[in-house]
Amino acid sequence: MKKIWKFLSSMKFAVALLILLAAACALSSLVEQGLTREAYAARYGESMANVLLALQVNDAYHSIWFIALSGFLCLNLILCSVIRFPFFLRRYRREKTAGCRAIGLWGAWVCHLGILLLIAGFALGQMTLRETTVWGIPGDTRRMEETGLDITIDDFRTETREDASVAQYVTDITVTDPATGKTEKASVSVNWPAEVGGFHLYQNNTGPAARAVVTRNGSETQRKTLLPQQSMAESVLGLEDRPEYAFYFAGIRTMREEGQEDRTLYLYDLYKNGILEQSYYFFGEGSVEIGEDRITFTPETFTLLVAREDRFAPLAFIGGVITLAGLAMAFYLQPKKKETYHAER
């Protein structure tokens, strides 16, 4: 039994676990996380998709093997810290008695404690993480399912530097709690999340979109925001009064002509009963008429926000601070005999 405990608390076991965790992180970075089985099959083939799902590589940080590796590493750090505590204490007392600056002796022990808290905070945070996304263009209101809040996108803007390069993406939002009717305004930008309802909102992505508006006799009958080449729900406008027709936002193209600025071409495909009937190309806004309906497409830029609740993020932060403190103690506060100075009279 002693041999087992000795192995579990050994440096060799810790290094092996760190190598396995590093390999797991590298593997998960190569395989996009959270996709459906159909998506993995389309990318890697049926056989490889089955392997990825069986090994839970599609959700690596919540997989049994990743949690097990993290748990063993925590156990190793706990045993290492407990077993070595008496040794550090005895040495600290001996060095201090000898008149040495001995606080640095605790650096390695404190560093182990910080890493333990860091891993525990990250692992617990990943296991209990609540995350959802919302996207849209200015004027859209969407429900963030995990939060139960309604998000209205008031404005989206791109801030640039003097050389015209992008400095920041900023989304102004109004958050409404349907249960209480309480509203709150906030701004979300890259590296500057907003906190609402216990969730942190992050600016995650942006890109081209189109606002599709259907009118009949001058009155609006339908409206939808489309994203190019996304899921069918996000890229297709089905006409409510003419179910046999559907528009698909096929994407955008950049047209370059010598001596002129680049122009963006917006592509829309019209399907009738599931068969492509006609394609439309517009530089900017354009419209199509089908019977009494007029469908107008207006180019927009969408913003994608991610709402995340990680209750153990403070624990991971504290672990990181303690780890840095331990490293500083180990490197800069090594035992050193106190010097005695005698003043000359």
C-alpha cells in the first residue's frame, strides 16, 4: 500500500499526467468541439466520427477521461503537499533558528497549493459551465435560453485606428427580464465583457448578414435576419403566404475591378418546391417581386455574443495568484543568512 501511495505522490506520476493532459488539450484543439454526429461524419467519415464520439473527443473537457486525469493530478498534488508538509515545516524551523531568511522554503509548497486550486477551479468550472449564444443585427430581440433574458441589439459598431485598422468591436444591448420587466443597458466589446443576470457576455464574432423584409401593398408582413451559408433556420426565408417559395442567402463575393474600389456582391437563391428556380445578385440593397409580395434584402453586419456563467472562475483566479506567489517565493526569497552590521563609533 505504501508503494501505491508513494507512486501516486511521485514527481514521475505528476509529469506523466501533465504530458497526457497536454496531449489531450492539443487533440481537442484539432477537433472542433460540440458538433453533431452528422457534422463529424461529413468532415472525417463515418468510422472516424464513431471513434471521436466513443472517446468523447467531441466534448473533451467534459469527458470521463479528462475528468479522471484532472482528478488524479489533484490527488497527486494533495498527497505531495500533505506528505511534504512536515518536511518543509522542520526545515523552515531549522533555517529560521540558524538566523536565515527561510520564508522562501515554502515556495514550492505554496506553488503546489496554487496549482491544485487552479486545476480544481478550471475542472469544476468546466463541469458546471452554463453557456449560450445570441446573434443578430441592430433592432433584433432574441431570447438567451440559458439565462431566460431577452437581448435587444441596439447598435453594433466597429471602432478603427488612424491607419483604418480595426481597434474594437462594440455591441450596445438592452437586457430585459420578462419575469419582472426590468431592463438594463450595457456595452459588450472584445476583452471587455458585460455582466448581466449573473452571466458574463462576451463579443465573440461578427460578419455579413442580410435583413429580409416582405411587404404587400406597402405593409410589412414578414421580417427576418439571414446569415450566409449557416444552418437552414438562419439562412432561409420561407414565405409564409407562399410556402412553395423560399429564399436562401447563398453568401457574398468580393468583386475587384482595376482602378476601382472593391465591391461586395450579395447572392440569393430562390427555390420553388425545393428546386432552384433563379439566383439573384445585388450590390447592396435589392428587391424581388413574387406576385403581390415584394421581398427587400438589405446588407447588414451581425454580431455574435456568448453568455457564460462560470461559478468557479474566482477559485481558478485565486489559484493562479497563489501559484505566482509560490514561484516568486521560491526564486527570490531563498534562505539567506541574516547579516549583522556594527556601527562604528
